[in-house]
Amino acid sequence: MGFITGNPPLTRPDSTFAVPTEIKYGIGKVGNLAIDLQLAPDLAERTRLAVFTDAGVAAAGLLDIVRQAFAETEHAIVAVIADTPPESDAVFVKQAAAQLKEQDVSLIIALGGGSVMDTAKIAAVMAAYGGEAHEYEGGFMVPGPITPIIAIPTTVGTGSEVTLAAVVKDAVQRRKLTIASPFLFPRMAVLDPAMVATLPAKLVAWTGFDALTHAIEAYSCVEREPISAALALGAIELIADNLEAAVQESGPTEARAKMQYAATMAAMAFSNSPVGAVHAIAHSVGALFGVHHGLSNAIALPFVMAFNLPAVAAHYAAIARALGVTPDGQSTDELAEAAIAAVRDLKQRCGVPMQYREVGVPTDADTAAAITDLTLEDICLSFNPVKAERDEILALVTRTL
Ligand SMILES: NC(=O)c1ccc[n+]([C@@H]2O[C@H](COP(=O)([O-])OP(=O)(O)OC[C@H]3O[C@@H](n4cnc5c(N)ncnc54)[C@H](O)[C@@H]3O)[C@@H](O)[C@H]2O)c1
Ligand SMILES: [Fe+2]
């Protein structure tokens, strides 16, 4: 019997695993990007580049590295979209799409965290097919291929560099909408530890917990399949072993490099075994109160795990082992509880808050109701292992506040 997983039976009669993105890893990879592009037959002729990034990433000097990579090459950077807003924005995406069309861009470089990568994905869709972001909401609404994207993650969380998803905030409706389509997988992901060397400690912690949430939710969702499960457990182990060190020490350290891998692996898992109630709540709190996505997940995670435990105790027992809990005669339920305790302990060691009130979210009944209503509309909730009525979700949300 498997030590970590206990060798559970297959739970689905059929499933698909797909991640078409080519993944390149190495310190200095971004500086040599032009060579890698020229060696790829489908990319070599694509020389009109748009670079998406944001103010923080540019201020860290990372945009300069990309500019330098294409100086004195056949590539021309014909558009730089350098002011992507946090958590993306539907109006901004439309403006960026217009720029892509005007400049006849043939290849997109997305340099940043999830906000930047998702903005680039949705802008590419709108440049190709027009319309508004919300028209593509849900699964399989993107009609066809988009301009290829080279994704260079600068955070250690979203994994958007290898996912079929993009999330954008609709500031008017105060909600986040998720677009999922196989056409949104980036063509190439470049994991260069130099790109996360400058990430501030608290963002390492918050985005690292986004990755941990992806892995835990993918491992315990209703559409779990075995390849995703293996990637999820591998990611959990890497995070347990490296997140605290990655928070404590900046630079292109081994711990940060392993967190990059962990984020990418967890995202490959959740692209094929979707996330659940933690993300549904986190999206809702993020849209209403502007709480960072990773931080929002980190707060909801142990509460949702406790809520889901009766349905997925065996899964959480495996997660406990991957988190480093050594079984010592405990029952499956006790090990599952130990997984939740280990998550709380890791949060504490990384300086992550425990409840939403600590980050300025009000605790009154109207707030709980508003978060609950948005959570019930979120597509991620349908993959949660426990199906619940409104009053149960309301009680869960209230506990997180
Ligand atoms: N597409 C997906 O599959 C997916 C999955 C999960 C989350 N998301 C979305 O991703 C977004 C969050 O992305 P995120 O957590 O990566 O954060 P982010 O992209 O919003 O970046 C957070 C902050 O970190 C700064 N920053 C980023 N890299 C830096 C670096 N190396 N040095 C210095 N500063 C740096 C940025 O300037 C920004 O201010 C949310 O909108 C969320 O909904 C998408
Ligand atoms: Fe996430």
C-alpha cells in the first residue's frame, strides 16, 4: 500500500490530462529568450512582440532584463503594457487588446504574476475575437486560438503560466470572472529564479499559499485524476520544505526556485482537477474588498478544509504526510486533522493572518451575506467535495471573518 496515498481506488470512469505548455527552467533563461524563440519552428517568424507587465515588476528591474534580451535581435518590442492593475481589470484588458491589434503583435511576453499573465491572456482573446471579457466567462467560451504567449512568472503562486484559466475583475459589478479554455494555455513558460529574487517576503508567503491551495483543492476535488494527484502531492511536499525559507531569504535562492516549480506543478494539477470552495470564497472576498488573491486563499484554506474533512479525510491524511506529518498510529481522521494543523502552523511561520478581519474585512451579517451570494455564483464551488446549501456556506464564510 502506498505510504503517502494509501493507494485509493480510481474514482472516475474517464478523465483527461493535458498541459501543452513547454516549460523551461534556469537562472538567466530570460536573458537568453531570443535564442529559445528562434529555435522553436512555430515561433521563429513571430518577431513583433508585446510585453505585458506591471509597475512593481518594472520597478524591480525585470522589464529591463526582457528589453535587453531582445536588443540587437530580429525581434521588435512594438508595445509595452506596463501598468497592468492588480487582480486585472475588464476595462484595462479591452484597451490592451486594442493595442495588440493596432500594432499587429505576433507574440506576447507576459512578465509578472497572475494579474499580468491573465490580463495578457484575455487581451489576446479580445484582440482576436472582439467583445467584452464577460462574454467569455465560464468554460470553453473562447472560440479559437490566440496569439501565442510566453509566460514569465515573477510570483510563486498562480501558475497561470501553465493553466487554461484567466481571472479578471469586473470593477463595475464588483465580482471576479473566470475564463477557462484550452486556448488559454501559454505556448511556453520560463521559470527563471532571477525573476522571483526580488519578490517581497509577504508576497512570497501569500502567493506560496495560493500554490498550496491549488494543490490541496486539486487533490481533493470531485474531478480528481491520478496524474494531477501526483503533481499536487509533489507540490505540497516542495512547499512544506521550502516556503518558509523562501519567505525568509530573498535572492535567486534554491528555496525560491523550488517554490517556482511547486507553483507550476500545482497549477498543472488544478488545470486538470479543478479548485473548489477556498477559491470561490477567496474570489468573492477579493472582488468585494480588494484582498490579494493568495492572501485571501490562505485565510479561507484551513476553514474550508475543516468543512470538507468528513468527505475527504483519506485525501487529507495523504496531504498530512506530504506536509511532513509522520503517522504514529493515528486514525485517518486524526491524520486529516493533522493536515489542517500543519497548514495553520505553516501560516504562522510565514506570518500569514488567520481571519479576514485582520486584513480589514468587516465582520457584520451583511458582509457575510454578500460574500456568500458571490461564492454561490462562483464556478469553482461546483468542484468542491462537499455540496452545501446557502445557510451552510453562510456559516462557513462567517467563521472566516
Ligand atoms: N490564471 C490562473 O490560473 C490563476 C490562478 C490563480 C490566481 N489567478 C489570479 O492571479 C492574480 C494574482 O496574481 P499574483 O498572486 O501572482 O499577484 P500579482 O500579479 O497581483 O502581483 C502582486 C504584486 O507583486 C508585485 N510583484 C510581482 N512579482 C514581483 C517581483 N518579482 N518583484 C517585485 N514585485 C513583484 C506586483 O507588482 C504586484 O504589485 C489574481 O487576479 C488571481 O485571481 C489566476
Ligand atoms: Fe489561485
